[in-house]
Amino acid sequence: MKHLGQLLLMTCEEPQVSPSLLAAIRLGYVGGIVLNPAVLPSAESLQDIIWLLHDTAKLGNQPSPVILLDTTDSVSSLWPLPSLRSMAVAGLTDDVHRLLNTMALIWRQMGITGILSPTLGVGDKTPSPWTDKRTKYLQLWVRELRQAGLQPFIRIVPTPSAPDVSDALIATIDSGLGAAILDGHEPVNASLWRDSLNFRGLLVQDFRFTHFDVNLIPASIANGLDMIILPSDADMDESYRALLVEMNRHHLSKRKIYSALTRIRMLKEPKPLFSWSLEVSQRPINEWAQNIWNHALVHTGPVYSPKVGTQELGLIEFGKPSPLKSLLQRHLAFYHCLDIDPDVRDLFQIHLQSQKNSVQLVIHLNDAWHHLNQSLLFPLCQPRPLGVAMHHPADLFLLPRDATGLTNFDTQLGAFGAVASAIIGKISIHGQWPNPQEVTQL
């Protein structure tokens, strides 16, 4: 069947597209690509890749490829983009609107089909003001992309399996969700999406972060999925053949394939590509983003009041150094980077060092993959330290109640810059985080 490969999306985690991937696009074995902007040195290099992909598809008389930009983790190397949680906490709707609108126009101008981000958690169906805030900005994200001619691809976690789904998901669908990204290790109830939720976008199964077997591809399409995201190490020829063989054996309904191809074709609304230019100034984008990060700053525990004048700090980090080290370098009396499971004797030595130097101790709970053991923090919590948590903000609640914690729910450089500025007293903290369910603006 012609265009069967349009059901497959390949992942590119390299700064250049491999010859094998270009060959697969030219031959029609894959219909698009997921690009990771974090590995690209510049916006111009991204533009070059996009042009190359379009030219390659045209050379093979193939449809225009679906080009997704995965902004889930970070695009800070190219553009500043605060997380959805930062946007929701800051509450600066005008700045968020300007930032998203400008970024969407830039991405559309570059020839990108859709944006993969952010993640929507639908496991908790209990309504709360915190959930309402996130839903509001998620809807704004979707609408801004659609208005610019881009398709919003949003990861849904966990995969809904019952008609009783969260209001946040329903609101996002009603806003114009282009595609739902569903985890590869969870079964998908396609009839729930099509019949109960009246979802007309793409259902995409993502096998990048789970065990992958090519036999899962035809099974997913037969189950009602429209597209499959392949991991970067997948064999594209073998993946395409798995689809072709199952279709020829009549194990895969041609009707379902045609339905998926129709939805994919509707996704690729033909629009002329524009030459990339830097007419949109980077300065206002950076200013809007930094303003959001600054206003997203919240504290747990007592209000933090930095000492007037030059303040010396002691910084403790877990796992690996973060941007905080360089941002606070001029104010550091000492610095220690500890293992995630440090020796208690080292902790007491640091405690004695902070008392001897009479400095404010800053504890950055920065391990991205583990939650710290609360008992490990005890030796460092006398006198009262200042905690920072960016990867796992809820870790701040491991600190004693009389300790102050800071976060703005993001991990980009600008987010760290806001926290560092607050620590040394350059900017004020705009909100309080009394419990994990709610953030209160001051």
C-alpha cells in the first residue's frame, strides 16, 4: 500500500540526520521525524535539517514529512520556554501569551509540523485550584499553536482506560488537541478516545522509553492507533516490513490504515515554508521567559529574608553540580557536591563548617532520578538551612517546617537564575507553597 510508512515516526537524537534515516524518508519507509532541540547547536542548524527533510521527501515523491520538535525536556539552548507549571504559578497570562505566540510563529515559519510538549497528568481526577491553573495554561498552549498553524502533540500520563477521565483532559481536547502521545507499555482504548471523548486528532504510541519489538507496531495500528514513534535505535526497514507483512496477511485491516492515513493527511495542512530569519528579536523572548520564572518563585516554610549587604553562602548539592554553583560563585564560602547516598560523617563535617564560617547554608536537592532520604538531611538542618528543589520540587517538604525552601518548578538555566537572584536578595519571592496541592500568590 502506498504511503504505509506514513504511520511511522523516527526519533533523531543526533545533531545531524543519518543517511539511513534520509534514505528511509526518500523511500517512504517512515513518514516523519521527532527532533530533539537539546542536541542542536543553533536555530539555523535546526532550519537546515528541516529543509533537508522536506527536500529528501520531495526527491522520492513522498508526502511532506511530519516534523515534530520535542520540547518536553528543554529547548533552552535555542529558545527559553518555561515549563507549564512555571506558567501556571506565575499567572502572567499576557507574558505567556506573547511568548507562546512568538515561539509558535517562529516554529511554523521554520516548517515544523507540530510541537511535542508538555505532559498532561490525568491520574488524579480530584478537582483543585492547582489543577485548574495548569489546565488553563495547557489550553492556552494548545490554542496558540493551533492559531499559528502548528499541531500540539501532548503526552498523556497515564493512558486513560475508563470513561471517567479528568476534566483537564476533556478541556484540552476541546481546545483543539492535535495528537495524544500515549506510552508504549500501556494498552490503549481507542474507542474511548473516538466515541466517549469525541477525539478527532491523532492517537500516537510512543516506544522511545519502553521495551520495543517490531511486532508491537502492527498490533498498535490494529488496536486503533494512528502513528508510532520509534526509538532512535529501531531498524526502520524491519519496522516497515512488519507493517507490510501483517497487512498482506490480512491481519491488519486496510480500513484502519486508510483511517489513520486520512487523519495524518489532515494534520499536514499545506502551507508555504518561509525562509528562516532572525527578524523576531531574541531579547523580548528572553525577557518574557525570565519574567515568568521570576514570578513563579514560591517558598515553603517561613518567608526567606536574605541578609542585607554581602552575604556568604555554603552550597551543598547532590548527584552532580548544577547551574547554581556558577550563578552563586561570587557568594560561596564553600561548596560540596555529595553522592545521592552520602556518608553521614561528611554531613556533620559540613554542618560544623557552616557553623564555623557563620554562613547561610543552601541545600540543593538536585538529583533528577531519586528522591532523597529525609533522614540524610537531618545533620544539615541545624541551624535552619535554605532548600532548593528544581527536578523534584515536592522534595522541599522533606525539610523541617522551620526551614525555607525555594523553587519555580523548572530546570532551565533561566529558572536557576531566578532562584539564585532570590537567594542573594536581587528579586523578591512572589508566592507561597503551603502544600503539594496548592500554590498561593502573595
